[in-house]
Amino acid sequence: MTPRARANVEAMATGTSTTAEHLRSALDGPWRAVREQARTQLAGEEFTDDPELDIHAARARVLEQMRVIATMGYPERGFRPENGGTGDPGGAVTGLEMLAYTDLSLWVKSGVQWGLFGGAVENLGTERHRDFIKRLISLDLLGCFAMTESGHGSDVSDLETTATYDLATQEFVINTPTPSARKDYIGGAAHHARMAAVFAQLIVGGESKGVHCLLVPIRDELGADLPGVTTFDDGLKGGLPGVDNGRIVFDHVRIPRENLLNRYADVSPDGLYTSEIENPSRRFFTTLGTLVRGRVSVGGAAAAGARVALSIAVRYALARRQFADPDTGEETLLMDYRSHQRRLLPLVAKSFALAFAQNDLVRRMDLIQRGQDTEPSSQRALEKRAAGLKVAQTRHATRAIQECREACGGAGYLTENRLVTLKADTDVFTTFEGDNVVLTQLVAKELLTAYSDEVRDLDALGWVRFAATMAGDVVRKRSGVRQLIQTLRDRNDESVDEGDLSKRDVQLQLFADREDYLLRTAAHRLRARAADTGPFEAFNNAQDHILAAGTAHIDRLVLEEFVDGIAEIEDPDAKALAETVCDLYVYASLEENLAWYIMHRFMSVERAKAVRRGVNELVDRLRPDALTLVEAMGVPESMLRAEMLHDASVFDRR
Amino acid sequence: MTPRARANVEAMATGTSTTAEHLRSALDGPWRAVREQARTQLAGEEFTDDPELDIHAARARVLEQMRVIATMGYPERGFRPENGGTGDPGGAVTGLEMLAYTDLSLWVKSGVQWGLFGGAVENLGTERHRDFIKRLISLDLLGCFAMTESGHGSDVSDLETTATYDLATQEFVINTPTPSARKDYIGGAAHHARMAAVFAQLIVGGESKGVHCLLVPIRDELGADLPGVTTFDDGLKGGLPGVDNGRIVFDHVRIPRENLLNRYADVSPDGLYTSEIENPSRRFFTTLGTLVRGRVSVGGAAAAGARVALSIAVRYALARRQFADPDTGEETLLMDYRSHQRRLLPLVAKSFALAFAQNDLVRRMDLIQRGQDTEPSSQRALEKRAAGLKVAQTRHATRAIQECREACGGAGYLTENRLVTLKADTDVFTTFEGDNVVLTQLVAKELLTAYSDEVRDLDALGWVRFAATMAGDVVRKRSGVRQLIQTLRDRNDESVDEGDLSKRDVQLQLFADREDYLLRTAAHRLRARAADTGPFEAFNNAQDHILAAGTAHIDRLVLEEFVDGIAEIEDPDAKALAETVCDLYVYASLEENLAWYIMHRFMSVERAKAVRRGVNELVDRLRPDALTLVEAMGVPESMLRAEMLHDASVFDRR
């Protein structure tokens, strides 16, 4: 090894700086102990993926890994003590999230078993299903979560699978009436699952009661499909080779009456349907609401994947050189190029922001699911926040990992350097647990309906009507949307420029202004159009506007959580660094929305130019701390597993 | 099948409309016959990939496919008649591009053999290498193109491999002096190649003569590494499983003197180095320039991959429904959602633009390589244009295929629907044949140096100095950059708004204005900074600005080619439709750069809002023609191979 190579390696190996330690502590959040334990427990080879395996071997390997995980206390956290768990919802999500650092197939398959299948039984079942929970925790019972159908993924309330109560035998008959009713993309359905939590239209006494969840055995102990059940393998996917996604078709499969998960509704032996929730739509959303942990988890795992990728790409950029600097004759580190700093550092900043936001989300979820926050509005707010952060984090992962791959050039394309696996595995995260477009729309609709329970159950027609009314309210309260717009436009450039853009309150105000303005104008636009066209036309015509409002809301939430997160950092160096990272997050976000800000007179042209310059100045300022920032993101070096970070061709140069 | 499903299928199967035929004819370009022949020849199962195969079987399959292709006249087009070819460079690129419709591994491996390895021997060799060409056309000789090293990919002139002339034996000694000198990512090096076209620093009489290319046998007939040669397998990659990329390390490997490809330089038996090109740097760039076909081809294949993905995603959106429309009770087609139209149709429009631009590029290349355009500036212009369009097309492919995957939801993630394979296979296209950032910079530098041959050879220091001078020229010619800026700023919103944005000349002017302004201000900025800081600092500080200038240039070129392409369409309906597609390309491009246009006073806020509305109006207007546009892109249905386009769960709905 040349002296220079040695110096490089030593520089990389001096260990985590104190500042990085403080920052990592802050980013680790309330379940830091869970994370620290996982960093030790999961670092070994036995938990990594093996990209050489075919899908059958990969799935078997992941299942074996789950059997080890099951002995380490991970699954129990997600269940109440009376069901054999330790009752630590936040710890459950955080612990499983750490699996994403080592292998996303392991994370997904564990999430399906303990989070989705287990969560359905835990949250929708009652005492009579308790034994299933004990068995699924220990993996004695392998299950799957059969909600999505080939024909209906986003529109879950229109699922076609039926569960018809047969009074004569006191059984439910599960059936797949059409090709599009086939259960599809179901993790575990291709091979390992013995039982499915099936979402189906419940039909009692010839009457449809809406979507309910029932436990349906699908395979015998030897793995053969049970009578009336036909499973198919979805085969190869873009990634996640260790997850056996498949399809299930039911041909009048009979299950005991007791297999209905009856927490919110039940059918008595003599065929009487009862529910404590009268409104069918509200019942359905209450059912779905209990499953929010899935959405919380997906966002967290996507963000974890992005942190791994950024850790790899930044470390590579701190070692890899290309083109001689004419000033010195030395070849230049990738990280010293302005373009490279601009590619990677804003994504690192966004990862910081999202980590704080995710910690806060998990904290909120934990309080509600432990029963410490029983405010009815909290659950509703949690669902909206989980949807929004799922979108933000999965979108970020897709973009960040792609950028990391490209920023590492040809080396980035080799599987041994892991970026392509991260990209392939996380790619579906923008789709599952709610398509990002649909979820963004959901967030925006929630905002527009001002969290009113009454309108949640409205169909599209009713919803547009409501939004129209609500816009009217806004008009009254604010002396008219038009006037509001006018007021905003009347701000001249000077006055907009008065606030110091480096001040946090000014930044927060800019984010809030964008959300506020987009929401109010969207409501107004819906109202104006709904009169002329049908409600679908009105809504569809404003769809890009509505989506922009949802995105603006998410951006504002994330910034607020970043600011809150910083407030809790005590070490002054760590705090100062976090403040600069927050500035970069703000400036980069503003830069992405620059056209909007100028067009709507929230920013003068001069200020817009200052934003662009500001991004450059901030990446310059953060350049010396690049390694500290990566260490703070908290992916241990032992879990990076990118060959190029140890390759002599990078470190041992002439 | 339900009546509705039947109607759907019939609607999809009525065959290509006349308008689509006319458009397709225009997009097919000058080598339409080659494309039409390939559509028939390559549609069969025998040319598809088989994603179930492991990499060893996949590589073997692709090699077998190449043996069939070799009998069909594809490779001969790329070589001159005296070398056993048919002398049709444009047909060679176009014919191979069609392979991208069926399998990108097949395209890459064919491109390596006949384009890169074959092209090196054809263009850098002389009569004494003629026999190699005949053998490589027929695949009697399998070769690879060993340029990139682990330590140097973008910075090719600093390759470390050495080829030292040994006067005593009249041989060259090929050596890998350092770990970073290892040849890497070389297609064919892992397994199939018997010979490598090795780029190495030529050392004669102890003096370095710069990078030259030599033919080095690397394996014997049984596939074993020859003495002194050690090959390694790069193993799994993000995609392209059928391509055996690998590494080569040379330990003083001796080859005959005649194996130097001696078109531009030779070494006599007694060790005298001669070249018709005196300047070593110019000699190097001349050498690289002859290899421009690779860059032309990569852009074309990436764009072809994007067309396949868009054909799949648009057809799926024309069949798949989700959420009932409250006006009709019918579920809504994905393609009827504004958000979906906005996701896909601007990408279709860009595909049209790039197809015209690529046709023009291939035409220019063909004229030069046939010797019909001997203007020295043409070759230089071709290289710049090829670099720019490589960037535009590979960037477009990465973005478009990602969007298509997400727009098809869970189905899009299944390998059987092909989008993930297209994504994985094309992902490295932004990297190979020139990293996109480096190439964009190259384009910008070329523009800044005003195509002056004298400065091409400058190092970074000299280049910055030159740019500074050139900025001075601009200042003189235009009475000062500052004044120019002032003039532009003095245009008030009204006067900017005078031109009708729907007029093509106004659109062209807006694109040209952006390029012009960015270039001039970049030159000015470099000049201003170079005095204060070192040249690297000056350049690096302006890097984002310089890259923006390069991108603006590429955007302008593409629009001009789109406009030229439309001019050649005779059918009035096809022409009218193409004009609307062009409008969408323009509006969507302007929308992406809206902040810039407003900030630099090229657009008023009102006009910027009109651009945003215009995108919505144009996707609305093009919605009924979505299928026509896809048919016009020219990927035959038989080559789409996405299971979901025939799935009963999509077509046979209740």
C-alpha cells in the first residue's frame, strides 16, 4: 500500500467523531437502544442477502434468517403482553427498520409476517384468535396479508373477493368471482404462508356488509394448496428476491365462523351481523386505520435504504479521484467537485430531515397504540401523517439511491457494491402500502376536508360538494380567496425580501405559505369548476394542483420536525452542524419550487437567485463535514458491504 | 370474456391507424427499411431474454443469439467493403438499435463485438489487420474493448496500462503497473473474448507517446487465460445479465509489433515512432473521434428502451381502470386521470423529439463515415452532438422507464411485465460511453471554446485561460455581457409576452435565448473568477452553471431536429398531430426550466402560468390520440412482451 493509500484508509478508520456521535444520537431518536442493539446483532454475514442465489434459495435463506430474528425479541415488541408480546410498538417498528440496513427482502418478509399478518390478527381479532398470535410470533404459523387483488390495489373498498355466511353450516365461503378478484402480489402467498388474512366483501343474509378480514388456511403442513385454494408464484420481480410474492384464487373455500376477525364486527351463529360502528364506511376506515403501522414502517425502511446508499456513495466520493487538478497536479476527489456536492449533499440533508420526521411519527404511533394518546383526532392525524411521510420517504429513496448509483459510475452498477440491489429492492416502495400519487391525494383531501369526520365517508361526488362548501367557508373567513391572492400579490419584492432567508422562522413561513396558498386555491378551484362540470371532471381538472398541495403539506411537516429535532440536540458543535444541514434542506427544497415561489409572488427574483447561490454556499460549507454527516446517519461500516470501499484500485493509487 | 373485455381487446387490436403509419414512417427515419426488416426478423421468441437464467446461461444464450444475428447481415453493415462489409454505417447503427427492442444484453454484447472491438480494428487498424475483421464479423474471433480501467474511466488520457516496445524482440510488452490500472467493466472480458483491443500508454525508446490501441490475445481456444493474462468476472450487475463484463490484469504480456493498430501512428521494427499527427493530444482525440459510433449507438438504444417502456405503460393505462367515476359509475381508465396524462404524455413527446434528433445524428455520422462529408469541422461537430444526444437520451430513458414502472403499480414491478428489466438494463447507459456529467461538461466546453481546434488540446489551466479570452471577445462583440444582461432585463413583461408562445419561432427563440445567455454568462463568470482563484477553483465554482449551459444547448438541438422532422411529414393529419406533440415537448421543457426563464426575465409571471396551463391543455388534447402515438413509436406489439397487456384481470372486468 502506498503512503497515500495508507493515509486514506487511516482517515476513514479513525472512527466516529464526537460531533458525529452526538448527531447520531439525535437521529437515532427515542428507540436508540433498539438501534444500538440491532447494529451489533445484525452486523454478521448470516443476515446479509446472497445475490447469487436463485429466488427459491433466496426465499429459503430469508425464512431461515427470520427464524433467528424470532429468537432475538424483535417480533414480540409488536404485540400486547396478553398476546405474548412485550407491547412496544415503537420498538417493533424501529427494530424491524434496522433489518433494512442489512437486507430489504428480510425486512419485507418479516414485515409481512409480524407486521401485516400479525398486525391484522392483533388489531382486528379478539381473544378467540390469541393462539394464532403466539404461533405467528414464533413462526410456528406462517401467514400472509391478502388484501390487494389484481383488479383493485388502490381502491380497496371495491375488492371483489366474497366471504358469504352459510347459516346451514355456520361457515364463511370464500370465493374469487372474477379474474380481477384474484389476490395478487401477496408476500408469502407463493410458497411459505400457511394461512392468509383475507380481505373480502362480507355477505350475510344476502346483504353486503363491506370489506372485512378473515383468516383462511391456504396450505397444509407439507405446503400443498388446500382444497379450493390455488396459489401461483408471481415469479421474478424488480428486486426483493427473498420475498415469495404470489397470487391466490379461492373456489368456494369454507372456513369456520370464528375465523372472522371480529374486533369491529361479528356474525352470530344464527347469522346476525353486529358492529359497534354503525356507518359501514367509517367501519371500513377504522379497520384500515388500525393497520397504519405498515405505512409507518415502509417509509422508515425506504429512508433506511437511502441512508445506506448515501453512506456508500459519499464514502466512495471521499476516496475516488478523477482528473488532475491543474493547481496541484493531484487528481481531484469526486467529493471536491461542485457538481458532486450538489448531487449528494442535499440528499444527505433530506435524509436528516426525514429521520427526524420518522422518529416523531413513530413516537406518535407508539403513544396511540399503547393507549397513552386516546384523543380520537390523534389517530386520524397519525394516518394522514403516516401517508404523507410514506410518500416523502419512498420518493426520496427512489431518487437518492438512483443518484448514488450514477454518482459511483461503473462501480455503482456492480452488484458487489450494493447500490443496484438497494435500488431494485426499494423500487416498489413507492407503490406498496399505498401508491404515492393516491396517498398524496389522500393527504390533500384530508386537508381540504379540514379533518371533518362527517365527510370522510363521502364518495367522490359528495367529497367534491363538501370541498366546494369548505371553500365557501374560507371565502367568508378570509374575506375571499381572491382578496387573499390579491394581498399576496400586492406584496412587492422589497417587502418579501425583508425577512432574512437564513432565519428559521422566515423559512418556516415560506413553507407554510406554499401549503396554505395551494390548499386554499385548490378548494376554490374545485368549487368554481364543480358547478360547470361533473365532480369527476372538476376534481380531475385540478388533480395536479391538489397533488401539489399535498406535497407542500408534507414538505412543511418535515421541516417542522427537523427544527424540533435540532432543538433537542445539546452538544453545541453537533447542533451548529445540524442547523447548517437544515439550511441546506430548506434551500434545496426552495430551489426545487423556485418557479412556484416567484410566480406566486412569495419570492422576488433577487431572492430566488440568493436561494440558488445559497445551495452552492451551503454544500461548500458542509464539504469538510461530509464524513461526519455520513457517520451521523448511523449505518455502521460493517453493514455497508460495498466492495469498492476497500478496493486497492480506489485506495492504492499512484 | 365479457363483452366489455372483448371490446377492449378489439379496440387494442384494430391495427395501426393510417395517421400512426405516417408518423411511424417519419420517426423511422432514413433507415426505415432496416427497421422494418428487423421488426419481422427479431420478433421471435429466440431473440428474447430469459430472466430465469443465471448469468452463465444468460451469457451463453446471448452468444447463441449473436451467432444467428451474424448470419442475417447485421454486422457487415458496419464495415467497409474491402474489409468484408457492406459499408452502411447508418444501417449498422440502426439495425443494432432494433436489438434493443428485444433484449438490451443482446444489444450490448453485439455492440461490444461489432461496434467497439470491430470498430477499433476497422477504424484504427490498417490492411495488416484486415483478416481480424473478417473473423470478428463471423464471430470466428470474439473480442472485447479494453479501454476503461478501475482507476480511470472518464479520464481516459491518464490510463495507466503500459505498452512498451522491446527493440530486442520487436514486441510490445503489455503491463498493468498498479491496482488501479486493471481493465474493468470490459464486456466480454469475463468469459467469451479471445482478444482485447487494449488502450495503453505507448512507450517507445523510454518515452511515452500517449494512449494507443493494441490487439492483445487474452484467451486460448479453450477459453483459458493466456500466460501473463489474468481475467476476473465482474459478476452480477444491476442488469444486462447476458453480458460477461470482467477485469483484465496484464503481467508483461508480449505481443507482435504488428498488433499495434497503426492507422494514426506506427512503430517501425527498429523502434522509430511515426505519426501523421504531430500534436500528441490531437492524435489522441482523433483516435477517440473515430470511435464516435459507440456514443451514437448508446443514445439510440437508450431511447429505444424508453419507447418500449412507454409503449407498455400507455397501453396498460388504456386498459387498466381504478376508482369509479361518480358521474358514470364506471371505473376510470388510468389514462383518463390528469396526473397519469401528465406523467406519461410529456415523456412520449420527448421520445418523439429524441427519435428525430437521433435519426439526424445517424444521418450525419453516416455521411462522414462514408466519406461523403469530408469537412473537418463536421467530425468535430458530430462528436459534440453525439455526446449531447447520448446524455439527453440516456437521461430520458432512466427517467421515463422509472416513471413507467411506477405508473403501472405492482404489475410494473413484476419481471413478466418487463419494465423492471428495461430499467435495470438501461441504468448504466448514463455511465458508459461517457458519464453524463462529464459529457455535458464536454459539450459546454466545446461551445465555450467556439469549436477552436487550437484549444482542444489545452489542459484545464489553459482551457480556463482560453475561456477567459473568449469571454473578452464576447464582451467586445456585444458591447459587454453586462450590457447584454441589462438589455434582456429591460425587456418588460409586456414585450416578452408579445410573441405568441404557440408559434414555433417564438419557442425556438426561447430555447436559443436560454442557451445563449447561459453560455455567455458562464464564460464571463469563468473570466471574472480565474483572476482571483486558481483555474480549478474558477471552473469548479461555475460547474453547475457550465452544466446548465450544456444542457440548454442539447435541448435546443433536440427541438430544432423535432421541427425539421415535422417538416418532412406530408400527411396532413400526421403532421398536425406531430405539431401538437412538439408543442407538448416545448411546453413541458419550458415548465421544467420555468424558474430560470422568470428569473432571467425571459418570461413574465403571466406567461409562466400560461406554460403550466398549456401542458394541461396539451395532454388533454393528446389524450384521444394516446394509442396512435404509441403505435407511431414503432415498437411492434409482438415485441412488447408484457403479460399484463393480455391479462384477464385487466381486460375481463366485471
